[in-house]
Amino acid sequence: MNEENRPVAFEEPDAPPSALIDTCVHCGFCLPTCPTYVLWGEEMDSPRGRVYLMKAGVEGRAGMTQAFVQHFDRCLGCVACVTACPSGVQYGPLIEKTRAQIERRYDRSVSDRLFRSALMALVPYPGRMRLAMLPLVLLGGVVRAIGRALMAPRKGVPYETRDDVESGFSRIDGEVRQPLPSAEPGLLQRIGAALALSPPVSLFSMFGRLAEHTPALGEARMKVAVLTGCVQRLSFSDVNRATVNVLAAEGCNVAAPGAQGCCGALPLHAGHIDQARRLAKHNIEVFEAAGVERIVVNAAGCGSAMKEYKDLLAADPAWAARAHAFSAKVRDVSELLAELGEPRAPRQPLRARVVYHDACHLAHGQGVRAQPRALLQAIPGIELLTPAESDICCGSAGIYNLVQPEPAAALGARKARNIAALSPDVIATANPGCTLQISAAARVLGYKWPVFHPIQLVDASIHGRRLRGLRPKA
């Protein structure tokens, strides 16, 4: 279809609400916090510019053209702009609704559509993911090397070598910015990103299961349920085990319902809003049956999405009240431990310089910053550090590092350099996507930091365990 003849950008249902759009006063406080504006300095690749485009779409002044869509595809959805905005613009729901319109109404290229559809058909479903990830058990290193080869940089694209990463093309500080991508990434480059970022797995992590019921140690303080996730349960099952261990040690009866599924965060943030609603309804039913006081989440993006169920299902009379009650119970694991009060389980020393990376959907999406730091600071021997530009996204952002690998790689390199400046022994972050992204960027730069979830450090401290990759210090 000729772009001039394309229909207007938005139509109900799920159009971006004008009331939210109109709260933007175009002040520009969001600009220095937006990763893509920092990368390219382009107004329409800033939150302010994108809100302007949304308004044009709602008012019928803009059509669903390639240029229109491209600016939203380039957005990470990190919502750092929400933290920076003095007017309280709720950019998260705006970008989610805009992307829902794009996925329903825009005719993507065949390769783009196939790649995105494959991700949505695979990643949110642990059974399918388990089959797809089996080769990684034996050939993970080979698979990641093939991925890096497929991602070999074109002219002006940073990623593969230290020289590339330290060149002006990848620097986003000051006035030196990465060139604006001229076209959508190729299919091979995206496949390469998926392979290069593939997580470490073992047969135990892939097929092991959490006990559905774990009793509190000592007198019970609360009954909770944990979300086991999709990628989390297969690739980071040790994070789930550490979460259950710590909750039990702190007096929680812990349920891990076996029937639970993906929380819907990836589809929601990628514009597949109806799929996200189906997944949300399933989990509401499962966790209602568990009869718990709190639902504990150890992945930032998942927790943010589950706290949004009340908005996601607000227009559905059969589900609105149930979704609101569900969202009211959701807590990040660090929030829940803070809510419990004074720690019950003694902490043993872990002597390490720990850089804490704020996952965007924990810090900006949920406003949870102090609680993870308090958990880590309560461990004797920990020297806790925060890198420069802590509010700038690492480039993971759900599926962003797969569908937009070039800017994601530049942001990952930037994050890794800022971390390296602090000479850390270990990195702590509360999101599996951040773990994979920072680990991949570190490998490119030649760093071999272990990356853990904060709850793993707490678990090791409580139980006197040595964490793999963490060298003991005198």
C-alpha cells in the first residue's frame, strides 16, 4: 500500500489515551534520560518526540507509515522518562498501547513479522523454550560464537571488538553519538543477536522443578507464592531456588504453583496486548487458587507487568476486580523482605566489591531502588557501588536487544564500561534480561565478572555458601 494512502494511525480498542498524552508539557526533562536520544540526538527518538507523534496519530494527522512506526520500534520502553518527568506523564501505558496499534494495523516486512511472531510463539511458553534451548546444554559456547559472527558489525556499528566499542561510533557521551540506523536490522543479524545472547543452561536448570510447597523455618510470618517465570525457570532456576530459600529462612510459607505460566510481560511490552491478557488471566486463576497473602517476583519486567494487570484488564467487567486484587498482592522479592521487617536469619560475611545495576522496570517501572540496596548492604563485608549513568538502560529491554541489536549493543558496551570503572568483583541485578545483556557486553570487552541476582548473594550469606565465580577475599 502506498504510504500516502495508509489509514490514520490509531483506532479503538486500545488506542493511546488522549488524557495521558495531554499531560506532556514538552519541557524536555526526559531527553537526557532517554537512551535513544542520548545515542542519536534525534527529537522524534525521544519521549517528547514520540508523545508528539502519538498525539498526531490520535488526531488523525499521522498515518501508520514506516517512518512513524520506526520511531516507536527504536524505543526501549525503559520508562526512565517517567522518573524524570515533572508532569507525571505515564509513558509506559502510552508506548504499550501504541505498540498494540502497530502490531494490529501495520504491515511489517515478511522477515520482521516472522521474527517477531516466532519470539512471541516461543519465549512465553516454557515447554517450547525448553525444546529450543536443549542444544545449548552441550553447544552453548559454539552457539554464542556463531551468534557473534552473525552480528559482526557493519561500518559504523559497534560491538565485536574492543577497538569498535571504544571508537567514536559507540561513544554516547558528550557530543559523540552513534550514527542513526538507516534501516531495519536484517534477519541474520537478529538471529545472531538471539544466539549471542543465549543464556547458560544445564539439564538440571532445564528440567529441575521447585517444590510446590516449602515450609517456613520457625514460626510462619506470611504465606506467599513465587512466580517462576519462563526464561527465569529454565536459565536462572538457581535464582528461583535462592528466592525460596531466603523467603523460607525469613519465615514465609512458600508456594510455587506448577500450573503458572508466563506473566505476559514480553508480549505486553512488544505490542501483543491480547496475548498478554490471555496469559494474565491464566495466572490470576492459578494464584487465586493458591490462597496467598503476597505474590513474590524476582524478575523486574515480570513484576512490573503483573502490577499492571489491573490496568491491562480494567475494561473487562469479568476480570477487572480480580486483576486489581491480584496486582495489589504483587511484590518484588526485595519489597517483600523489607515489608517483613527485621531480618530473622543471620547473615555471614561475603567480602566483595558489588556493583548494583538498577533494572529499568524495577527502578523506573516500580519505583523500587532502596530495597535491593538495603538487602545487599545488610550483608557483612559487601562494598556496594553504583555505576555512572545508572538511570540509562543497559539495552536489554525485553526483546529490544533481539529486534534492535545495534543500539542495544552500543548501550550494553556503555553500561559495561561504566561498571568496569569501579573495578568490581561481582555485578548484582534483578532481571534476567539485564544479566544476559551485561554478561554479553562484558565478554566483548574482555571482562569476566560474575553476574548474580541480589537474592543469590543474600542466600549465600545466610547459608554460608560460596558463589561460583566469586573469588574469596582476605
